[in-house]
Amino acid sequence: MKNMKHIILTILAFCIISLDAQVFIPGADSTETSVPSDDEIITMNTGYDTLAFNKGVLEILAIKDLEQEAQRKVDFLSKYIGQIATKDVEVTRDQKRSAINQALKLFLDENREIQVSSVNSDKVEAYPVRTYLEHLMLLPYTSVSVKWSNVYIAKDLIMVSANPLVYEGVISVVQTFKGCYKETQSCYQDVTYKNIIIRVEAEQVFNGENEELVFVVKLGNTSVTETR
Amino acid sequence: MRLFLILFVLSITHGYSQISGIFISDTAVFSLQSRQLTQFVNRFNNEDPQFKFEEKFVDGINLARKKNLVYLLNLQDTTLVYDSLTTQFIDFVAKSNNANRISYFDSTWYAVANCNITYNGKSGKIALTLKPEGNNMVGYKWSIVGVEPFLSIDNIQDSIINKLSPYNNEVNFIDLYHFFNEKERQLNYISDDFLPDYLTLLVYLVNAGNIEFHGVNNIIYYFFQIENYYFTVENYVRPNVASSGWLISSIKQMDDKSKGYLIENTLFTKY
């Protein structure tokens, strides 16, 4: 009987692996559609930071809208990072500076920390977001490509504070980084799995006629969960 | 049987392995991995919309939930997979008549964060026990509730002189001088029943600048919500392996009394 249970457990485990055909791949087809073009990014105003709702109770909020907004923020950050790191001569230093400032607006504040890792070291270091972005701009490669994909958003927002009303969630992303040197034709490449905190903050705004509750989605600290 | 298990474990070691005629892509592996503890909790509760299997009940056991639970085991730990207790636990949790849910808002789960520190310039480690606190009126947060004893408080008991003698009160406790001036013999002047509060000590040492924090090395979660069981969850970093991320690392059978003892003696906090 005991062995029988083991067999059943193992067969079950074996069978599960074939279930991947049914698995929904989060963000697999949505990351590209909501991201503006590179040209738009440079001049884009992040005024679309807010989601407005008529009633101020999170339980009745359209969580899906918040998820989409969080995903948009991550998509924007991904595009900005691409702009900041690129070695394309057509992207000027001023445009890169502008992209850094736009990227910073996606975060709660400049004190948020981004963890950085490398396949060549076990060490994980954390930098304030501005320092991280400026380091990206100064990478010594002749060509750099940074791509983010596979966004997974935690559905369960947890209340951090009642007054002001603040909720928190987390997003998982995969970053693929590739930096190459033209002279030696050698490249460094890594794939980093990151978790990013998202904050949903409620703000009362006057819409011209009356006060309404607006929810602002911002990015927080970012950790590295795996590098390869 | 063992060969079968080995085949299974081997089959999940590469992102593009062919299993039963199906190739698993990196993207699918990412989906299978439990990257966030929140994902783990949702899958444990059979509430992850990405892992919705056809509901089927056999002997009161929800097979869909059972599938989710098996996938949350550290499948590379054959001792855990082979243990009959694991099967019992999974069957118990997956029983349709048991309300075996876990939630962030429960009061009976803990995180132990193993931190890298320097103490007086020397590198070391310190294990902090944390617990979610709060309510819907004020919001939620993680709070430090305990710390593993991180200093050995040794004492030298080599002399009858180094203590407060019975009539010391008659001389105005004159020997208290030694308590304040002889560090190595300090405990001679303190009750034998004295138990240091290491969390208070930690707060003091951090404020005095004696301890510096250098990041969290790893986290172990302890879940005590399931009746007569507790289990731990750890993060396994395995590139291209589906059995990766936050997974069950151990399962133990335990009554409430023993859970209380464990919490007080292993997590160093009150039950």
C-alpha cells in the first residue's frame, strides 16, 4: 500500500510535465502591443501615469486595469533601458538623459534600489535607480541590447497603508542582456530574472467638477532572483 | 519504481527536454517555475488561474489540487518525494472537505531571513525571524519578531569572590563595581535564570554601530497553518528546470503543542 502511494505520486508528477501545452504564458503576446515606438519614447510624457476610478474602494477596482497599467510601466522601463544602453549613434546623449529622467518618473522615488548581477560572479549589488541607469549609459560595449519579457504579475495586491491608501504587488520579468565589442568581436550575455515591487497609491484629484480618487502605479525596489 | 522517478527528475532538468513527445520551451519553463512566493501560495490553494486543471474527485481528493501540490515539491529531493509522509500530506491538503488554505494574512507563518553581517569588523551571519502584521484598517507589513542567538555569552565562574555575597546588601552592594567593570565575569552577578533577549541586544548593537548589514543570503518560510503538519518553503535556483523557484523543502507531522515549542525554540519568537 505504501509503495502504491509512492508510485501514484511519482506517476502524477510525471504526468504533470505534459501539461505545459495548457499553460498560459503570461505576457507572451502583450509586451509588444502596448509599447510605443522608440521615437515616441524619447519625447513621451509620462502623464499617463494614472488610472481614474469613480469610487475609492480597491475591492471594486478593475484589477485587470491595474495589471495592465503595471505592465505598461514595466514595458516603458524596458524601452527606456534599451534607449539608455544603446550605442546607436543616432540616439544623442541628451536623448539618453531624457530617457533616464523619464525612467525615473516610473519609480516611487530615486531612492528605490535595483539589484545587479553577473554570470561571472555570485555577488549581487544594489544601486539607487539613477546610479543604475547612469551606469547603463556608460557601459563600455560598442553595441548593447536589453530586452524584457515574460511578465508575471501577482494578482493579490496587499494594503500597505490605509491613510494614505497604498497597495503593493510584485511583477516578475526576464531580462536578456547582450553587450558586444566590435574590435574583439566578443560578447557578454546574460539572462536575469527579476522581481519588481509595484505600488498603487490613491490620490484625490479635482477633475474640474468634483473630487475623484485616482490610482497611481509606480515601480519600487527590484531584486535579482536568478542570473545565467 | 526508482528508475521511473529518476527518469522524471532527468526529464525536468532541461528547458528543451523532450517529454512524452512534447518540447518544453524556456517560456513554458518560466511559467512553471514559482518565481514569487505569491505564486506558490496561489498554486498551493489551487487558485492560480494559470494552473487550472480539470476538477476531478477520487475518494474526496481533488486531483487538480493534488497536481498543483506535487509540482510545488522540490522534485529533485528524492528523499522528500519518496517519503510516505509527503503523500499523506498532499492527500490531506487536497481533500475536498478540508479547508486547507494558506494566506499572506494568516498569523501562523514566518520567514527566516539569513543575513550577512559584520560584527565588530568580522563577517558573520544572523538569522532574523519575520512575520506579517497588520489588518485591513491600517495596512500590512513584515515585522522582525525574533533573532537566532548570535553571540555566545560565556561566563567565567572561577572564584567565590566574583559574585554578590549574601551580606553584600549590608555593605551597600559594594561589589556591583565588578559587574560594571569586569566584562568577562558579568554573568556571575546575574540570575541563573536569566535569558538574554537577543532582539533587544541586536537593536542595541546596531544602534551602537557594532553590526553592519550586508544583504540577505537566503530566506526560509515556515508554514504552520495546516492541521497536524508544518512545512518549509525555500527558493531553488535552477536554470531551465521546471522544478525551480519557491518549493516545499520539508514536511513534518506535528501537533499544535509541538509547533509552539518549535516556534519558540527554532524561530525564537512567541507562539
